[in-house]
Amino acid sequence: MEWTGRLDQIEGVRRRAVVHRIREQASAGRVADRLLKGFSADQMASAICVFSYFSHLANIAADRKQARHREHHESAGPLPLMGIEITLSRTATGRLRPKAPLRSGHFSAWSGR
């Protein structure tokens, strides 16, 4: 069988496997299994190579996306203090004080100045 036909078969298996995994459709998984069981040893070796290449390329694409994302945020400069960092810095500088004294077992609302 020529490569185009094999790639079409492998793509059919991949699509059904994705549908089975993401949408949890058992019928798609059964069809993918049936297609794989019908592969000859040569076709199975080809499928393994194609899936390996695809996985490798997907990992490269994910790494590049993460690098672009990191570069974008690094070029934007430092992030302002947010969340727990700003709360801790305000507490340390005395700019954050309780509205009422804390009693044992009692949580008080906090306010920033």
C-alpha cells in the first residue's frame, strides 16, 4: 500500500482515538481497535513511526508556544505585586490592619489603607 493510503488509515485511527478519549465515546474506541487489529506488521510499524513523529512535532510546537509566551511576558517587564504577595507586603509595612481586634476563634475583616 502506498504511503498516502497508510496515512489516511492512520489518520482515521487517530481521529477515532481522539474522539474516544475526549468525548468518551466507546464506539469510536472500538472502531479504532478494529482498524489497528486489521493492520499488518508492516502497517503497524508505519503507524508507530507516524505517531512517534507526530508526538515529537507536537512536543516541539508546545515548547515553541511556551517559549513565545515566556518571551512576551519577559518583554512586558516585571509584573506588579498581586494576590498573596501584595497582602504580605502590606502586612509587613503596616498598611494593612484589622478593623477590630482579633479574638481567639474569631476571624475579622481586614482593610487596606
